[in-house]
Amino acid sequence: MEKKYAEADRYYEAQKKVKQIREFYEHLTVFVLVNPIVIAVNLMTSPGYLWFVWCLMGWGVGVVLHGLKAFEYMPFFDKKWEERKIQEILEKEKNKQTWE
């Protein structure tokens, strides 16, 4: 029974991972398709000021962070950090209860 549970759990985790990667590719596709439109609108309406650069940089940072998270390259707030914080909170709760 335990083996089936472990296998089902691994399948569920793999399914979540694939969903995260697919969502990143969708985000990247929208970024690539929309930004030429933003650039064209900027050049047609106010060619003297290239404000599209700010849009590309802001959104680009979001896409990069999304990719880092999807492919588990986040240098901060990763799974290990989450586990450490959970253990830290549980330990604080345990210590708080012993003094009551």
C-alpha cells in the first residue's frame, strides 16, 4: 500500500512540475507576441520617447523570475528555505507551548 501511495505522490508532484513549466512557456509566448505590438504603438504614437523599453524591462524581469521558479533555479525562497521556515515555526510553537 505504501508503495502505491509513494508512486501516486511522485506522479502528482511531476504533474505539478509539468504544469509550472507549461505556464512559464505560455507566459514567454505572450511576452514575445505582445511586445512587438507595444513597440509598434510606441513608435507610431511618440517616437521621440521610447517608453517601450520600460515595459520590456519590467515584464522581462517577471518572465525571467517565472522561468527561474519553473525550472527550480531560484537562488532564494526555494524548497529548502520553505522547509527550514516550517521547522523554525514548528519549533517556536513547540517552545511556546512548553512555557504555558
